[in-house]
Amino acid sequence: MYRLSAIIEEVFRKYLPLAEKRKVALNLDFPDVTKRIEWPSRVRGLLDTLVEAALRRAKKSVSIVVEKNGVRIVDDGEALTPAELAEIREPDHIAAKSRVGFGTEVLVKF
């Protein structure tokens, strides 16, 4: 088992300069820093890809929210098309929704 907080911190630090450059607030809500996961490489890769994409879409903010059963990434940017959402979704591991005027929300489930 691997500490999720180490992965989140790594991804957060990696993308903080991009967020600052784009003048986008990168927020982190991590209430349980003791949470552990089994697939660190897979989770790191997914979060890396999803946070980068969210920052590129975002107008003002991106939030990374750690929940009991996963990590939610929320941006306030352009809504994704149904085809783009279909590319992101994985029935057992990734849920995604997007609405015009509200942005995109992706949940990576553990």
C-alpha cells in the first residue's frame, strides 16, 4: 500500500507553476492524509493527465478533492463534448460529467 498524500503532493507541486502562469487557483482538499492505495503508478498517471487537462481548460480554478473512495478533480472551464467525456470515462474507475457554464468534474475511484 502506498500513501495517497505523497502522490497528490507530487502532482500538486508539479502543476502549481502552470496554474500560477495561467492565473488559475489550484486548490487541494485532503481531509485524510493517512489514506493508502494499491496502484500508485496508475493513480499517479491518471491524476497527472486529468489535472493537466483541467488546468488547460480552467478559467479561474481547479480543485483536487480527496474523498473516501476516490479523488475528484473539478474545473470551471469549457464543457467537454460527449465524445471527449466518453474518452475519459472508465465504467469501474472514472466517472465524468461536464456542463456548459459549470465546467467539468472527474472522479477517479479507488
